[in-house]
Amino acid sequence: MSDVITTRPSPAEPPRPEPLHRQLGVTDEELDAIRGKLGRDPNHVELAMFSVMWSEHCSYKSSKPLLKTLPTRGSGMLAGPGDNAGVVRIGDGLAVAFKIESHNHPSAVEPYQGAATGVGGILRDIFTMGARPIAVLDALRFGDPTDPRTRHLVDGIVRGVGGYGNCVGVPTVGGELVFDPSYQGNPLVNVMAIGLLEERMLILAEAPGPGNYVVLFGSTTGRDGIGGASVLASATFADSDPNKRPTVQVGDPFAEKLLIEASLELIDRRLVEGIQDLGAGGITCASSESADKAGTGILMDLDAIPRREPGMAAWEVMISESQERMLATCRPENYPAVREVCERWGIPIALVGRVTTEGDIVIVEGGIGAGGLPNPGAKEIARVPAKALTSEAIVHYRLATPPTRRRQAPAPGIPLTAQDGLPERGMDPAAVLVALLGSPNLSSRKWVYEQYDACVQSNTVDWPGHGAAVLRIKGTKKALVATTDGNQTVSALDPYLGAQLSVAEATRNVSITGARPLGITNCLNYGNPERPEAFWQLQEAVRGMGDACRTLGVPVTGGNVSLYNEYPGGAISPTPEIGVVGLLDDISFLVRPPFTTAGDSVVLIGHSAPGMAGSAYAALAGLSSEDAPPSVDLDREAALQSFIREAIGRVLVASAQDVSGGGLAVAIAECCMWSGLGASLKLGVSGSPAIELFGESPGRLVLSCRPRQAAAIELLARQFGLAAETLGTVGGDRLRIELTGQGATGAAEERGSRVADALDVSLAGLRHTWDHGLARALGVEPGPGHEAVHEAAHESEAVQPAATDAGD
Amino acid sequence: MKVGVVTFPGSNSDVDALNALSVAGVDPITLWHESPDLQGVSAVILPGGFAYGDYLRAGVIARFSPVMRGVSEFAAAGGHVLGICNGFQVLAEAGLVPGALLRNRSLRFACRMVAIKPERLDSPFTRAATGRPIHIPIAHGEGCYYADEATLDELERDGQVLFRYVRGDGTPALDPDDPANPNGSLRAIAGVCNAAGNVAGLMPHPERMSESILGSDDGMQLIRSLVESAMEWEAAGRPASAKAAAAVEARR
């Protein structure tokens, strides 16, 4: 009992309330800096404005010095980091806009609305540039799929992504779904959007032309999402804190659909000079960024801002994150036409201010007169230099310290429990393959993507589930190819390597279709930057991403940093989520991963290297103490991607698949399952069969081609300095991989008598396990947990005779 | 010849209908929800989407819009109207086709390829169909076709069931839990028409499978059927149809 009493505050000393600035998430040091900028104490409204604009989320105050090191120049780039989205020219007078962004903490607190507004926010970033959104990709990460809270989050977040995207009429065409225990208390919701625009439509988020009108249109302003940027997104948090629910915004996709149409019409008719969406930081952020970019100021009439509820304080109006709102600048003579467009789309619009010359954001109560000056008797309630809020916001140079003891392998994996019957290391390869394909991270994502409209707008060339998304561009021969990839397991061991691998995999997934990556957008999900080890992870990741982009010749066109991804149980594995958009000049050259024709030759490009740490195999089967993460050779990766584009351009390739999660065996099994065609292959094993079959060393591809082209492909590969080996032939209804070479025998002895020197399974068996793995793991589909194991055992029976022979 | 595609606030598959009509070689025009004037079009498509946000219930607000007055009059005069997905929901709410669309049995939005088979090839909406299963996508959360038993019997007797979801072997997926029946529709009904046969609705999206680059142009069988019917009606001088007038009147 005495323990309890000592932890309570003494009755003699009632807890003193936190000072206002700290309640708003502003540190004492930052308050001093604000005083320096203003030359006086900020009032409550000004302090609230600084609190959101100097939040990590809006100011990038910890990450800005790192992000400056990234390569951001590329040919045809029309907009880049610092704009709402990267924009790259693609010919025919067209350009593509794309960006990825996180909505992690809101989704943890309120999964449906958090995910829905994540989609809404990134779509606004796209159409604010003048682009029509044509696709969404969602990269989701969760903890243990069997945990009830995870299941609640998965259900709500998937419904939220779908609920918004489906209604607003933008297809969700790809993404990722990953389970890893490190996300147990802090799921990740990263959403990427892609838009298409005519170059003449490009418009920037600025407020030019003193005397111009500042208009606010879209939904009204309410109390939802107050402190979203400062309190929710920029601090670690305890999960399911009900006090934070009002900081989550509420989305209305119908309002967004109208906003898209009205905004694009305004831009198309050149009725607005600049336009900015209201996201994190609300009106404060949109007005100060627009003014700062144009070198102007804004005088705003607080009373003119339409509210959805009475009694809102001035500071609440200024930082509300109510969704589906836009701020635009227009010439006074165009205002009637602007109002007509909004009214036709049923959107409330208000004239809220004027562009000024003085460089300040000035907020008044009491109205602005016809001359553009505050009415007599109007009261100035805030005056802050726009620069102080945005480009000259505080920057923190954080301490970065490598961990004293690197985390030892194995990387956080799916929990291994006896009843899962997961294969032991060294078990029969067919059983391992079946278990991998049925595992939550490698099984079919169909249960998720079938809840998303994937085909609205009639651009989707290939539906989700088979590699990168492909969208045709109407009226041209061109296509866009897009993917998201992030490697958190290797990042947990080595954040520099993990970021390099993520860039390599994402660009490779685009290149294997024949497309040329235009640029990458990145969502960096890391821990508390005030913790030196977490900041070191971020620093290493940015360095790795920059090195990879420079070697691969791909610019970084923008991105988003999400820090403070920690909860009382720990921090997430560092997660560099990489989004890539590529351009295929002629869609008739498109190559996809599934095999296409029986009798084709199967060719492996690249060679496998040791290093199983961070692999799916390691998560399932356990790890040897000697295992390290796979290494990456970026020059060779660049050669590989150039090679495959060249081979596709010469029409040598029938299908191309990347070797990644689950290794070569999983990559080939996918080519088989997706096409319904088996394969009969021989694989030379120099070291361990596990490394050859299930290792995830990067820089490898599985191609298929007409048999007479195999020699040409091998020759071309060697010209690019790459290893190439014809493995066998497509056909039949089984996948058979015979292991040959020295390593096969030696390994067989090591593995004992239960194993085979061939992996041999029926496609039907693989397909069944793969189809149902995810739904069963999530408990949305009945199925005995041991069924996969039973099937695995059954499948492995088929190869027992061979195993016995090997044992002899 | 002009074919109109209605745009409600919240329509999103209007772009797909416009695209498919262009592929079919006709000039599509957009009909804005606030005007009952159909601008002399020869046929109307009510497209997919979430008209007026589909608040309350799918299609329930849209039926009261000015354009729907024009569509009702057009239908009563014998014009051809095709409702796809949300357009089907609007037609059902407006009473222009029988039945109702309930939430999918899974209680989840579903987007995937399905196979449907036309029940008859002599209707204005299936005349260009081959009669083999048509592979087109669904994308909806409320597509479970429902009517009472007597109505279902009547629809079948009168040939008003136009499409059913079918399994791999081409037989109707009558069991609502059959995976080939994607939403649990009664008697596997994917599409119906009114008693006069000039107003039809279906849940799957023929207009989204309009070009081989998108996977197939299977859906063009239905779009071409509508276009042919409209041309024929136009060539005949827009004949009035007492049956159509009665069908629309009876539902009011």
C-alpha cells in the first residue's frame, strides 16, 4: 500500500497546470525563438499558429538538414520537394504528379477516419498542382495479425482507404500489407497518389499579386482535427488515448469529389492565381506557405471564415484541420466567376482576405473594407511574418548516435508458435515454400484489394496482385507504372542498407515492366528524433536513400517524414517507404511477371549471395548465428535495371519477375500461380539450398522467353556484367526445382534424411495455401490453423522417395 | 446521334460511360443533374458512383433530382435508359425498374471480375451480345438484388431478368453464398428491366471493359446493344410506346 501512496502527488502540492506553450507542444527553447522572431511575447492565437507550423509534421525541423542532402534534380522535373507533389514531364504535353504521405497516428487512434483522411489529404496534394488524381496506392503495416486489436485496425483502416477512394472515384491499384511485431502499438498508413495533368495546368501553392483576393472554399471549419499536426503527429503517444480522438479529422469523400471538380475547373479556366489545400496546420499553414512562396503577405478576416459550429475561439479557427478545404488567390475581377464555379458544384465559398505587400500574416476581427484595409474598429488579433512560420521556422540539429549494441538477428518476425507448425531450418524445401506462401506477409493480398475499386476511370491495365500497377494514358501509347516498397526488417538491423534495398526493389519493380523510373517519393517512418539512436536511424536511411538514388540515376521528387512512431511498448522498425512512378513509352512493350506460354525458357539473372537476416525465411524458420543481412551492389543493380529495359525493348522477354520477399522459390511460384503454368527447373547450388531458394539478396530477376531467345538474353546479360543461367522450362501443373551441384549433396546430408534434393509441389496446392493465407491469419475466413502444415506435409510426401535416395 | 450520360454530384464512373460510348463511335454528352432537359439525346446512361454522396441510402436522393424528371419522361416516351451500378440503384429507388439493392452479403465493398450471362438476346440491352458469359467487373457495396418471391416469379415469367451471375460452367450461381454470386443476389440476378423492356439496370460495369488494353472489351456487347437500339428508335422517328408509358406510370 505504501508504494501506491508515494506515487500520488502530495495533497500539499497540487499539480500545477502546464504552461500554455507546452500544452500546445512548444518547448521552452522554441518559445524563446518565437519571442526572438516577433520581438515580443506571442499572444494565444499567435502561439497556436507557431505551435502547428513549428511542429515536426509541418516544419520538418529535425529532418530538414538531412533531406537537403538528397538528389532532387532530374530531367523534366517541373515541381519537386517543397511543392505539394513532385511533377515530372512525360511528353505529349503531359506531366505526372505523385507523392506519398503518412497518416499513422490518426489511424492508430481512429482507424477508419484516420485512413480515410489520409487518402483525402494526399489526393488534395495532387489536384492542388492542377493534376487529376488517377490512382492511389496504400502501404499498410501492422503488428501480429492474430491479435484482436490488430484485426480491428486492419478492418477499420482497409475500410477507410476503400470508403474514401471508392467514393471519390480514384482507383486503388497497389500498395503493400506487412505484419511485423514492431508495429503492434503503432500501425503505419502510408498513402501514395498519382495524378495526370496537361503541363499548362501546372499551378503552384502561392499567393501572388498584392491586392488579389484570398478565398476559402470547400467544407466549413469546425473543431475536428485541432492539434492534429502538433499534438498527434509530432509526439509519441499511448495507444487508444480517447483524449486524442478529437484531434483526428473526419473525412467526407463526397465533398472531396466536388472539390476536385471545382478546383480543376478553376485552374483550367485560369480563374485562380495560386491554390493550396488545407491539410496539417489548416488555414495558418495554407496562408503562410502561400504568402511566403510568393514573397507577399495576407490580411485575413477571421469573421469571414464559415464555421460549422458556434463559439469557436480564434485560435481554434486558425489551426482547425477540418477536411476538404482549399485556399486560393484570384484577381478581384475573376471573383464572380470563381464564386459561380463553386456554387455550381454546391461548395461554400467565402472571400476571407487580401494579398498584401508587407510579408506578414495578419488576422483581424471586424472585417475588411472595399479598399482592402481592415474596417475602422476592426481588431488585429495576430500578426506574424509568414517566413517565421515557414521557410525560417526553427531547425533542430539533433544528436545522432549509433546504437551501442546493434540489434542481433533475427529481425522481428512473425511470432513463432508451436501450433503454427512452421518449418524448422533445413526442412524439406517444398514444405518451406508452402509455409512461406501461406504466411501473412507473402500470401495473396486479395482480401484487401478486393475491397478497393481498382478499375474506375478505365485506365487500369493490370489489376492489383501481380507486381507493379500499370495505368494507360488515354489518347497516347504511353503507360505509367507505379509501386511502393519498403524494407523494415533489414532496416532494423542496418538502416543504411535497408533504405538502399528499398530504393533498389521499388525501382526494380518498375524497370521489369520495361518502364523507366521517373523519380521516387518517400515516406520515412521513424522514431522519436530526440532519441539519438532513432535520429541516427533516420540519418542513415536518408544517406542510404540518397546514395541509391544517385547510383540509379533517379531523383527524389518529394516525400514526407513521420517521426515519433513510438508507443509505450517500443519503437517501430525504421521504415523507409519508397514510391516510384515509371514511364513506359509504348504500352505494347509492357512485360508482366506471370509466365505466358508453356515451353518458354526460364532464365535467372544475377547471382545469389549469402545473408539471410531480415528474410521471410528467417522469420519463419529461425536464423543461424552466422547470418547477416544481404549486401547490395548498387552499380550492379543499375546494370540489372538497364539490362532488363534493354531486353524488353528488343522484345526478347515474355515475363519478368523480381526476386524479393521469400527468395527465388517464392518468385518462381508466383510466376506459376499467376499464370496457371508450372515449371520444371534445375538450380545449381554452390552453398546452402536455403540461400539459393529462399535468400533475398537483391539484384536478381526471373525471366521467361521463347527458347530461341535464351541465348540472346544470356549474352545481353553478360554484356551488362550480369550472371545469367537458363534454369529450365515453363509448363505442366507442378513446380519442380531440382537442386544440382556440390552444395545440394552436402546440404542434403546436413539436413538429414527428411529432405529432398528437389522441390516438387502441385500448383493447386500452392495456390490454395497462397489464396487463403491472409484471410485465415486475420480470422476473417474459417480454416484450421494447421491446415497449411497438413498440406505442406502432404506435398512433401510426394518427394519423400527422392529424399530417401539422397539420404542413402 | 447523341447519347447522354447523367452526372450527379458524386458520379464517378461517368468518365467510363463516356469513354465506352466514344469507343462505340457515338458522341456522348454529359447531362447535368440540375436540368430536366435531356437535350434531345437518343439514349441515357445513369453511371456508377455515389450520387449526392449516397447518404441515407444509395440512390435515394438522386431520384428526386431535376434530371430524373427528364429521365422519367424520356422513359415513358419509349426512350432507352441504362443504369449501371449506382445508376441501377437510382433507377430502383425511382421505381423505374423493380426490386431493391441491399448491402452485399459480405457487408464489404467488393471489386472484382464476375461472369454474367444474358437471359435473353432479344432485348434492347442484349441484342449485340453473343449469349456466352460476359466477364466484366463489379465495384459496389450495395449490390445484393432483392425482391419478394412473387415479384421474382413475375420477373422471370415476363422475361424481365436480363442478367444472372454465372459460375465457371455457365450455370447461374443461385446459392447466395456461391463465390460466383458476388453479393448474395436473389436468384443470382445481376440485372433487370422494366415491364416495357426499355429501362434496364445492372450492377456490374460493362463500360469498364471497353478496350482490350483494359483486359477485354467484353462489356462493349452491352454498350453496342444500347447504341443499336437507340439508333433504331431514332430512325423510326422515336415511336411512342403505350407499354412504356404505362410501365413508368404504374411505378409512380
